[in-house]
Amino acid sequence: MIHHRPHTSRRDLYAAAAAVLLVTAAVLVGRHIQDAHHTLFVHWPPLFADWDPHVGPGTPAALVLAAAGVAYGPALAARLPWRALPWVTWAASAAWIFSLALIDGWHDGIATRLTTANEYLQVIDRFHDIPATLRGFEDHILAGAPGNWPAHVAGHPPAATVTFVLLDRIGLGGGGWAGTWCVVLGASASAAVLVALRALTDERLARRATPFLVLAPAAVWMGASADAYFAAVAAWTLACLALALTRRSLPWATASGLLAGLTCYLSYGLTLIALIGLAVLVLARADLRARPLLVLPFLAGLAVTPVVFGLLGFNWWTAYHLLVTRYYQGVGGTRPYGYWIWANLACAAIITGPATAAALPRTADSLVHRTDRPATRLALIVAAALAALLIADLSGMSKAETERIWLPFAVWLLPACALLPRPRAWLAAQAILAVLINSLLLTGW
């Protein structure tokens, strides 16, 4: 049972209003800095976007899905058989992401997102010999190196690029297939979080979180960015870990290890999901003590991707240190840390929406008072995700574009919304924000 204090509904509004003020300040201060000094390298700070009011083929679908999600989402989430709920959540998330992306049209919203100058599909032809390319991958990371990689290729371990190379090899080449891959896989992150919540908290809380996992403003940036794909792999890593521990299952432990290794070779920053993994271990520590052998298949799975890429000649640590140099060679070295250290948090407030901001004080209450065990367990997961996000922020390696880069952490903040009363009102705020962003701004990365 979730206990609501009578005075907290007003506090919910205050927390949401504080998030609005933070975003407003980031917009106004950012516009001043950009106009006066041109050091932010974003046109509509704090977001990497341009002001461009528009409608498109996805507009009617987005409006219908938003209305249906608000009207029927909570009831459906409460009543659907559990076996069906993760699949329905995945499908609904994919439909929501696609509808928002198609407000920009198929060409701009999906097909060309991953084909621009800084993106992965620019280098497909350079991977005709994958082992040879991986052996020389680090030689092209620095900005001054001959044939230096585009920003997103240089900024990630090569498993990200190899994914799109392999899609091309099996006949799914081009931006349309790559974008669809990211949307469909990215949408599964909501199902993964749902599965983990049921395993670690209780089914009622997981069901209450479901509509918020689907109608998140983060969906704007999940269509179609590779970070949506990364978010899904990271989310399933943690979901499989939760299942491995709570079911004391060796196969699930192996799956979690395999996905954890892949996660670290998709994005350097996603090593921080270990903090959320630590929260999972704390919550399921009794299960781990009962079957400590679960550690072995996890570690065996974890080793697979690093061993494969190591044997092929890629050195993760060397590449990471070169990336740090590359980052400061580019706009990352010019963008002011003093602005982005807090404006990044405004970006996080946008992608998680006002409902998440309203729910964060409730998660703090749950951690402090511990009157409701499932809510306290959920709050620990949310707190771990927030800690990972804050460390990423303090690192200075994520100045701007965090509305996209932090998607893997944002999906673990959304479950806080399960603690809110009157979910339909907060869901409406989430959905309206997402539609407005995609209709008023042309987002990019």
C-alpha cells in the first residue's frame, strides 16, 4: 500500500514548478550567453534544437495516442494480464516514439537522423574489413589524425558502429532501417524497466509506473537516435540482473553479463549503470547470498565482449583517453562548464517531464521514512539513477546534448511517477510537453 500525506499534493506542484523555473532560467541565460559569446553551440539552449513550429504526418497519431494513453493507460496497466503487459508496453512505446518522430516526417524524423555528417552511417564503407578497422580504430579518434572519425563514431566504443555495419551486411542498410532499429529496440527499454520493477519492488508499483514509462517526453529523442538503442541494452542488462537474482537463475545471470559487456562497448559513459546495478544487488542481496554461484555466469558473460574486441585489436582504455583529448579539441573544450553543470539538469527535467520532478520529493520521503517497503525499494533504484546522472554531469564530459546522451539514465527516473496520486493529470502534462517540443522545435544531435 502506498501512503500519501495530505499536504504533499501542493508540494508536488511546487517541485514541478521548480523544474519549470530551472528550464526557464536555462533558456534565458543560455540565450544571453549564446548571443553574446557564441560558446554554447546550440541554437535553442539548453536543447540542441532550432525553433521551427510545424506539423507533419505523425501529428494526428501523436494526439490520438496521447489522449488514449491519458484516458485509458492507467486502467489498462492495472488490468492487463502480466504476461501481456511488457509486450503491450513495448508496442505502445514504439508507437508513441514513431508518432512523435513522424511529426518531422519520415525523411527528417527517421530516415536521415543517422546519416548526417557526425553519425555512424557515414563510415559504413570503412568497415569492409572489420578486424582490420578495429585494430586501427584508435588511430582515427583525435581531431588532427588522418581520416579522423566523425564525432559520434569517435565518441563511442566501436560496438555502436559495428551494429550498423552488421545491419548493412544483412541487407538492412541505410538510414531508414538504422532509424527503425533504434526506435524499435529503444522502445523496449520501457518494458525492461517494467520487468525490473516487478522483480525488485512489487507488481502494483510496476503497473502504476507503466503509463509514465510509455508517454515520457524522452520519446522525442528516442526517435531515432542510437542512444535509444544504448538505453535499451543498458535497461535489459539491469532487468536480466534483477531476474537472475530474484529467480536465482543462472541463464538470466549469463544474459545480464553478456548485455553488461556490450553496454560498456556501446558507450563509455554507460559504465555508470553499475551504480543502478549496485542498487539491484542491494535489493536482492538475500537472493545472492542464497545462491552466490550466480556471480560466475554473470562474470563469464561480462567478459565476452571485451575479450572479442580485445582479440580484434581494440583497446577500450586507450580509446577512452584519446576520446577525452578529442572532446576538448572540439566544442566540448569551448562550451562553458559553469553553464552546463546546471543547464544539463534542465535538459534532464525536460526529458523526464514535470511528473518526474513532482515525484522526486516523494522518493526522498520513501527513502527517509521507509513506511512502505515497495516504495522504498523503488526509491533506491531512482536514487541510484539520479546519482549516475549527477556523476556524469560533474565529469564535464557531457556538456549539452544531454537530452539525448542521458536517455539510459532517464528511463530509470521515470518510475518515481508511480508514487504520484491522480496519474491522469500528470500523464497529460507529460504527453502535452512531448507533443509541444516535437511540434515547436526541430531537434537534432
